[in-house]
Amino acid sequence: MPFAIALHILAAVIWVGGMFFAYMALRPVAASLLEPPLRLPLWSQTFARFFPWVWAAVLLLPLTGYWMILVPFEGFANAGGHIHLMQITGWTMIAIFLHIYFAPYRRLRQAVAAQNWPEGAKQLALIRRLVGTNLILGIVTVVIATGGAYLAGYLASLND
């Protein structure tokens, strides 16, 4: 159990932390300092280095999460409501990432290779919006993961 929890948390920290850094720090600086012929290759290459880590997270989070549900909790019926909420937000995040990877990111790489800066900017703007959505979902998931059991216990104590 400790190994699964450690892998689960590490994967979440890498994914959500990477999105937070990219969205809140790198994006505004790159947009203010770099013109599209420099900014778009920067993003394309940054994603090329970050996305393998996201793929690892996309594999590890469900594997470790479902292992914890099925083994220590002995099934979904024994997992709290916050666990089920994490499943919803987690699978939504994975679906958004898969869309980013196979659609706008692919088109961004093609546009950068062709030096088609208007198309690249269009794809980067779409990626930015989707990453923003995933970042919000990731933060919500972290709050659910860290506070969900406590909130459930507190609400149960109110009914006593």
C-alpha cells in the first residue's frame, strides 16, 4: 500500500505541478518575450519533453488507484465518495490529455515543422485552454484527495 500511494501521489504531483508551472509561469513569460517563430518551437519542444511524463502519470494513476480500491479497500463499495469523485475527475483529465496529444499537439508540431505560425498559434491557443481546464480539474482532484475523507467524516459527525 505505501508504494502504491507514493507512486500515485508522485504521478499526480508531476502532472498537475507541470501544468501549473507551464500555465502560470512559462506561458506568460514566453508570450511576453517571444514572437511566434521562437515561442511555438519552444512550446512544441517543451511538450515533447513533458508529455512522456504525463503518459507515465496517465498509466500509473489508474493502475495504482484501482489497485488501492480493489486490494486495501476490497472493492468500490468500501471506497468513500471522494474516491469516486477522483475517478470522475481523473478520467476526464485523461480524456482531455489524450485529445490534446492526438489532435492539437500533433497539429502544432506539423505547423512548427512547416513554419506555419498562424496555424501553430491557433493550436497552441487550443492547447492552452485545454491545459487550463485540466489544471483546474487537477487542483480540484488534489483537494478531493487530500480533504475528501476528512470532509466525509466531518459531515457524518454532523448527522450524529
